[in-house]
Amino acid sequence: RQALAAGGPRYDLDGQPAGEVTPEQQALAQAPRKKAAARSTSAPAPSPAAGYIKMTLKGRVTSKPGN
């Protein structure tokens, strides 16, 4: 809890002081957050690119060399 003390310094990615933590920012950090929604166990939707790839490969297989 010491990191959330009022008026504490804020540090940047280089570890240098970069301002002060405001009371509003402190309250936001302490507020409860929503949990992530559970992922569904159903099969993923097929990719729209799958049919395109098949058509492209089919076109290459049926074409004659030298065209």
C-alpha cells in the first residue's frame, strides 16, 4: 500500500520521477475492475480466407506452364 500513498512520485519507464500521483488517479487505481468474460468453448468460426486460398491454388494447378 505504500505505493498508493497520497502525493507519491510517479516514475517513468527509465525510473526517473515523472510527476505526482493525484488523489483521483489513486482512487481509480483502487477501484474494483470487471473480470474478463469467459471464453466460449464452441468451435471458432472458419476463416473467410480459407476459400480464397483454395481457389488460388486450384487456379495454379489447372493452368498450363508457359501461360
